[in-house]
Amino acid sequence: MTSLKVLAASSFLALGGCSFADEVLWPAVSGDDVETSQTQTQNPPPLGDTQISGLSVGTGATSNTAVGQKVGQIRSELASLQSQIEAHSARLEQVRAETRAHAEAYHTTKAGIEAKLQVGTTPGNPQLVQAWNLSQSQLDQIARDVNNMTSLSNEIAGDAATSNYLLDTTQATFGLSGAVDQDHRQLERLQVDTNQTVVLINKLLSELRQDIARQTTYLANERSNLTTLSNAIKRGQLFGRPLASGVSNVTAQPVSAGRSNAIPSGTPPLVVIRFDRPDVEYERALYTALSQALERRPASEFTVLAVAAGGGTAANTQLAQSQSRKNAEKVFQSMSDMGLPADRVQISSTTSADVSTNEVRIFVR
């Protein structure tokens, strides 16, 4: 008889995202390359294509007045700034190209691991361990790309400060005495050119910051996915997509002071696992039940209840409670390995004379 019973609960509350796993850092080993897969994978977030070019500074003869000399100085500084902006724009496109290449390499390696796990393999397969180490290294490369973007963003922010300074200086020069009409015409042209430069810098800076934000979120999600994948390698099988992938965009609601985590009386469990023999196979059915619950309510929280068999001597009851608690911790670890956020799972325990063997019951809160 089966030792696992899945119950269809009439309603579910919600669940969301971080991951938990032990021993996710694997030693490097040798082995054959893992075959690549045609399995569809999550693509990295898009990168922009902004290229700054065609910046120019109006030309014209300057007068010999003090204002005319100031005009020449501002024009020279603006030309230097525009040259620096174009260099930063070219550097950004280079970093974006490197990030795309690193993301493609990472997803190729990751897809190969998933394809091998999908058809089944030995637990802790050293070839998959090696591929996992490679994918971790490739993800680190993307993290370095994000650091380069951040550094570049700081430099462009300096360009923005310089452009605003030139704009203020140009405006202030209008107020200097001793200018001729030609000087003011040149200042007006400089003011237009500087304003255009400010607009382009702000556009470049805004898109770069959006790139950084998207890539940072992408990295955090993929770190979690790799943690789940490392646990799948240890088991030698992949249940499916990490449970956290369905709740990564769900924000946990704060717990109010009066809120109770107690399970309401009469609430049916989502899953009941009876540990009536060694090595109970429960993970596949548990993953299916959790996936269905999260599909209905992506922000669900869960309680893992250890139920110890009572009714015997005090010593036997204490032994049953200890073993039941270990069973619950094992189920909790399995849920975490599947990618379920650890902060959405609570462990509790009880003793019941109505059961003949230890059980673990999972409730949706």
C-alpha cells in the first residue's frame, strides 16, 4: 500500500520567494562534457542598444573680448565632454555584448545539466558536478559585467555633473559685461548644444541604471535556480522547475501582531506522509501537490506538522516524538531543495493517539 496520501484542499492561501539548501558548493572534477539540450530556458533580461553619436559643438569666430575668450573656453570643455561621452557609450555597448555572450554560455551549460537530469542519472554524477561548477563560474562572469556597468554608471554620472556645470556657466556668462552681439550669439548656440548633451547623458544614464537593475534581479533568480539544480544533481533527478520560480515576483505580506500561525481546526492537510517503513518515496508526489497549490495561490505559506504516534509508554512516546521531528525536518529540507522559500514554511509538532505510525502532514496557510 502506498505510504503517501495527497488531499485536495478546498482553498489555499499564498507563498513567495527565496531558497535554502546545504552543500551547494561542489568540488571540481574531471569528466566528459555534458550534452547540450534543446529544452527552452529562461532568457536573460534584454539589454538596451543606446549608442551616443553625432554630438557636436557649434563653431564660429570668437571675439577678443573677455566674454569671447570665456566662450572659447566653454566650447573647448564641451567638446572634450562630448568626446568622453561617446567613449563611455562605446564602452557600454562592449559590456552589453560581453554580458550577452556570457548569458548565452551560461544557459547552454545549464540546459545541458537539466536535459541530463530530465532523463535520469546517478546521484552526484561527477560530469554534472563539473558542469554545475562551470555554470556557477559563468554566472560569476555576468556578475562582473554588472559591476562593470555600475562603475561605468558612476563615470557617466560624473559626465552629467560636468554638463550641468557647463550649462550653469554658460547661463552665468550672459550676465558678464563687456560682451558684443557676436558673443551672445555664440553663447546661445553653446546653450543649445549643452542642453542637447545633458538630455543625451540623462538618457544614457537612465537606460544603464535600468540594465543594472534588471541584471541584478536576474542574477538573484539564477543563483536560486542553481541552488535548486545542485540539489537535483545530488538526487540524480529533476522534479521540474524550481518552486520559487512561480513566486519570485510575489511580495510577502507582513505578519500582523495579532496573527496566529495555528492551523484552524478541521483544516484538511494538503499532503499526508506516513513513515511506516524505511526510505519512504514521497518527493515526487509532494512536488506535484506543492506545485498545484502554488499555481492556485502563488503566495501560499505552509506548515509542516510532525505527528507522533502516542498511546504507548512514556519512553516510547518520547522516542516517537523525536523520530517524527526528524521526519518533518527531512520533509522541510526536501521542500527547500525543490526551491520553496524557507521563510514560507513553518515546522510544528504534536502527538496523537489516533495514529499507529508517525506521520508528517503539510497544511496550506
